[in-house]
Amino acid sequence: MSPFIAEIIGTFFLILLGCGVNANVSLEKTYGSKSGWIVITTGWAFAVFVGVVIAGPYSGAHLNPAVTVGLAMAGKFAYAEVASYIIAQFIGAGLGAFFVWAMNMDHFKATEDGPTKRGVFCNAPAIPNVPVNLLNELVGTFALVFTILYFTDPSIVDEGTKIGMGSLGAVPVAILVWSIGLSLGGTTGYAINPARDLGPRIIHALVPIPNKADNGWGYSWIPVVGPILGGAVAAGLFLALG
């Protein structure tokens, strides 16, 4: 499997299972309806686990443009490969979100609230406040990428192996994402990944959903810019600390 295909498939499973748990908890008449925040954060952590298990041996399982950019800025990933990884991540995210929609068509019909249906796909702030919302996405992604940079110390990677999220196995990364969700995620829904938010948001705009809300384009830049800034700050501090 090529790194490009691995990033598509890994991100596909990340979003299929991650947005899938959003649908299971948020939409009406599912067996998991209204089961709460702990189920959502746990589901996303397990989604990361699955994505990293699949893609890790082939691409390093970045699954996230902020991780790819952060690793490149820290000197742990080739800049020449950044664009192809990000394109693959967006393709995988869009495909995953499309299948979540297809599998939950009846439950989208059974759910009246438009923002709730949009929330299956993408994030919105609990309290809209642009500087604070941006800060939350920045800090959450900083925690993610800074920790990953220590997961991916080259001294623990065999020669020739891609350096990335999968280098220490999937479990530590899943626990990290679970921790971020539990501790930092309640303000903006912890996108901490531009592809995770914008890819499904585009699918929400394209697929037919009864009485759906607007696509929240006014907010959509925050889950893109905040994570990229967070990844950059993490890389800068990592380099400064030596």
C-alpha cells in the first residue's frame, strides 16, 4: 500500500467511525441516541486507533494536516510529501462522511433540529467567541502535535520506516486523543484536524438532508486555521527545546 492510499484509507476509517459515533449519539431513534459526551470521546479515540492501525505501517498515519505540517516543520517529515498527504486526508475524510450520511439517512429524516444534524459532520462552538474558539482549537492541536513529536523520536524507529503517528503503535495516540476530548473538547468539539472538520462539512453541504441547517461557513475557518497554528507552535517549541 502506498502512503497516499494509506492516508486515504486511514482517514476514511477515522471519519467513518468518528462521525459515526456523532450520528449514533446525536440523531433520533438510534440505539445510542443521547448516550452522551463520554461515548463520543471514546468513539473518536477508538476511531483514531483503527485509522492508525491501518495506515501506520505504510504512511506513519498522520490522518491530519496539522500533524503533517507540524512534523514537517519539526524536521521529521519531508516537505515534498506534505501536499500529497493533505490531499489524501481530505479525500478519506469526505468518503468517510459520505458513508456516515448514507448509513443514517432514516435517522437524519427522524431528527428535526438542523444544527444537530450538521453536528454529525462538523464542529460548532458551544459559546461563539472567535478569539477564544480559535485559541481552543490551537491549544488542543498543540497538545496533540507536541505529544506526537515525542512519540515519533527517530531513535525508536527502524531505518527506512516512515516517521509519524504510528511509530509507537496506535494505543498511545488513541489515549492522547481521548484525553484531549475529555479535558479540552467541550468548548468547540475539538476538531484538532482541518480535514476532520472541513471534509465532512463539504459533504454536509452536498448531500440531501431534510431541513438541514446552513453549513456554518462563517465558523469553518477556525477548525482549519486553529489546528494548523497549533501544529506550528508545537513544532517551534519542540525545536526550541532541542
